[in-house]
Amino acid sequence: MAKFIRVTNISQGIDVDTILNVDDIGHISIGPNVIFTRTPFADGTNRIYVRSKEIERLEKILLGEENDG
């Protein structure tokens, strides 16, 4: 069963909530806080920019240290 997580990304200075399938995350760049996805979004990009706190939260979720809920 697919697992989905909610992240708040920064798009043109606006915070936008996005729901991602965990299996669709290609990789995460921790320094610049970018999540790259395997499947492109509707605008053709395959990355979203997030705040540091989102990266920290995702790291805990993906490494199994926290339940997303």
C-alpha cells in the first residue's frame, strides 16, 4: 500500500501544501532543502523547495523514527 506524506513547499514566495507518495521521492538534497521526485508535477518540474524543518521531519519519517499523522 502506498504511503503519502504532506509537505509544505515554497513556490514563488508562497507556502503550498503538497501530498507526496513516499515511493515517488527520488532523493532529497539536505543543504539546499530540495526534494526531487521521480514523476514530474503538472508544470513539468520534478523538484520542490521546502524549509529546513520539513527536511528534518521527512528524515525522521523516512528513517522510521516518527509516524506521520
